[in-house]
Amino acid sequence: MVLKNKKITLGGQEISYSLRSYKSSRHLRLAVSSNGAVTVTKPIFVTEKMAHDFLEAKGAWILAQLAKNANNPQRLSPAQEIAEYQRYKIRAHNFVSDRLEYFNQFYGFKYGRVSVRRQKTRWGSCSRAGNLNFNYRLIFLEPAAADYIIVHELCHLGEFNHSPDFWRLVAQQIPDYRQLRKQVKFFKD
């Protein structure tokens, strides 16, 4: 990974951002965290100029996110976020483990380690080694939405992609996955 700190002017306001380059990235990604940090992740083949143009094109959205975060009195400080994670991680791990056990009765997949983390941009992930990772904030979602995320990651053990076969696996236990997917797709920190 290559990390650079850069600046851009959007709407007359100078914005600092982090530019990350990854060999494994396939697309430009933009994130604005609750503390106001702006991060652009790019594949190595995308030039800094292309990333700059991407930010300019998303300028209105970035400024809206920064304004929303600045006006949100419920934002947690980094110390509060860590404390919240410490308070809920065991409960979240137990919840995830129970739901995995329940749904895996139907699938019968073998999985490795199950981790609950304080992730900023993901609800869950599945590694090639069969390890499942989940965001502790799942416990704050509607139960059906949390089940969708858990089943989604579980089904990657059978199909490590998002092919039609993968979605058929998900639909076996979560027939309304399309609606739930829309509900949780735009994870906001």
C-alpha cells in the first residue's frame, strides 16, 4: 500500500484527504468517516490526476457528508468508539455465532475463525481460508438485516463470488435478500 496525504479545494473549502494505492484494488473508492477524514482508495493503475478528478466529481457529496458529520451531536470520539466496541463485542460475537450455527444447519459449510471487529466500512467479510469477520454493529440492525449479512458471508464459503449461483444460495434462507441488501448496502459510519 502507498499512502499519500493530499489536499483539494471543493466549493471554496480546502479539504485534506488520504490517497491510498493498492495492487488488489479494482475500483476507486471514497469514504468520509464520522470524524471528517476523507479517504480515496485507488488501484495502482489509476493516476493521481484521475483520483483528483473523481474527488471533484464527488465534491457536492463530500461536502454534504462533512456538513452532516459536523452537525451530528451523536458522533462518538475515537475513545468512545473503542469503549462502545469493548462493551458490545462479546454480545455481538455470541449473536453472530448463534446465527451462524442456526443458518449453517441448512448449508453445512465448514468455516474457520469467526471474528467480530470494529470495522469502518464493512458489515462482514469472508477470507479464502474460510474465516468469517463481522462488524460488531450488526447487533444494532434490524434482525432480518443482520441475518442477511451473516448468510451473505456464510454463502461465500460455497461460492466465493457474487455469481447467480451465490445469490441462489443466499435466497435459500433469505428470500427477500434484494430488499435487505438495499437496506444495508450503504454503510455509514
